[in-house]
Amino acid sequence: MARAHHPRRGSKGYYPRVRSKGLKASIRSWPEIAGSPKVQGFAGYKVGMTHVEMLDYREHSVTAGRYVFIPATVVEVPPLNVIGIRYYGEIWSGKVTLGETWSEKVPKDLERVLPKRNHVPTLNSESAEVTEIRLIVSTNPREITGIPKKKPDIFELKVGGSSIKDIEDYCKEKLGKQLSFTDFSKPGKFVDVISVTKGKGFQGHVKRFGVKLLSHKNSKHRRMIGTLGPWHPDWVRNTVPQAGQMGTHQRTVHNIRLLKFGTKDEVSAINVKGGFPGYGLVRGDYVLLHGSIPGPSKRLVKFRDASRQRVPDAESLDINYISIESKLGD
């Protein structure tokens, strides 16, 4: 007799499936690194996708050492403005802000979004309580034409290293200046991508969880579940797939390989004919990522050092061709 096999639909790892608090994702944890000070994150705006032909660098792939076509995502990464430094300490309940240092000169676009900067005392790492230092940075959407906004986004980036004193010196050196993507990572390395997915609104059981349609002999409906659960326990459990919000969830994709970094003088290498659908042409610094990432075009995307890396970085990548053909079906 055949053994019954009925895997559940929808991963419990993503519960609760509710809307994100905002469209700007937050990085909730950072990996620990040693060595010289280094910024551990960056941000950019998703452009769209294309495909490239390159030598398969994956050692255990069935096509290892051969040229293959792979999907790739383009993200525009204009430089970030370093506008402040924030010092953290550790107490029984977690991290607590000990002080801040702000740049005397900030971009004009930040006048409407900057918080008050005179109510928090400045501090340095001479205090024994300081355990972590982060940079307060802002984006530069005015420098790119694909984003219909001029107001910058403000967030924090952790600076990793072995010595708090060296980290503070690094942060003070960067204060008031700009960070380039090359300060964060380079092609061949892995990164984690954090973003908010495309919103799909209120959806039903079948689309939201992928449950099977009921039999055509069923009464009154087909795109529903057959039962809400057993009599006992006498309440509807959260394991039952039901209709609700789909999309606009924060998601983290681990171990995305960086294929290429280009400056604003090299945009002709990836700009497709007619521009990317829903975005247009890339006019600033950009990166090319292996595969897809969460979110629609124009969505703010954040990068972080890979926290679950198991495969070593690639020393060199042999990209033979990047498609610049129209994505509009012409």
C-alpha cells in the first residue's frame, strides 16, 4: 500500500506574513569580522535584470569550467554620504546609544530629514563602555535619474575590525566624506541582500500558499481549503493556510555573488536598448549580482557582509558577454 505523503504548503519560517513597517529594509544583525577596520554594509537601488555569459566558477557544478548563461541583477550604487558616528555600549537588555558625533557640513537635501543633533553629547572610544561604533550615512538619489525622489534615506552601517580605537580612527577619517562601493566589497565576493519584496495585496488561499484546487464536484467553491482544522483543539491554528496579505515582506537572501562593479563612466556595458523597464538608464556606479534579489525596480536594497558563507570567494571572474538587448520585447 502506498504511503501517504502530504507536505504542508508555505514555509513556517516566514510567519507572520504581515506587511513590512516600511519600504526601507533594516539590517537586524551583523557578522563579526577581524583585521583592519572596514565598513560592513552598503545600499543601492534595484534597476532590473539581464543575463551574462561567463565561465562557470562553481567547483561542484555540472558545468564547471564551461561558459554558461546565467541571470544577473543590476543595482545602481551611488556613493553614500557619511554624516555621523554613533557609539554603542552593552547593558543587560542589549545595546544602548552612548553618544554621537555629527559632521559639521551635511548635504542640502538632508535639511528636511535630519534629526536634532544637539541633544546627544559627543563621545569617543576612550570610555570603557563603548563596544561598537557605527557610521550614520545617507543615500544620494539626486545623482541618479531612475529614482523619482530627491529626499535621501538615512541608516546605519557597522564598521568591523579588531580594535575599537582603530575603528574610531577609521570612522573619523570618513566623517563628512563619501563612501564608494569599493570600500565595502569587490567582484568575486559574497554578500547578503536585504530588501522588501514586491507587494501583491490581499490574496486568497491558492495564490498565497499554493494549495491544490478542490474537486470540481465540490459545492460552491474550489479556491479554498477543505477544512479549517479538527474539532479539537477547538480553535483555528496558525498552521492553516488562509487568505491575507501577500508581498511587502522584508526578506534576506544569503550568499549572492558579486559579478562586476562599474563606475558611471562604464554604464554603456550594461545599459540595455530602450532602458530597463520601469527604471530607465543607469547613469551612476553599479554592481552586477548573480541571480535575482527581492523587491521591484527602484526599491532600496541593502547589502551586508555574508554571514553564512561556506564557499570561498572567487579570485577572478571571466565574463564573456553581458546582454544589452531590449527587455521590452521589441
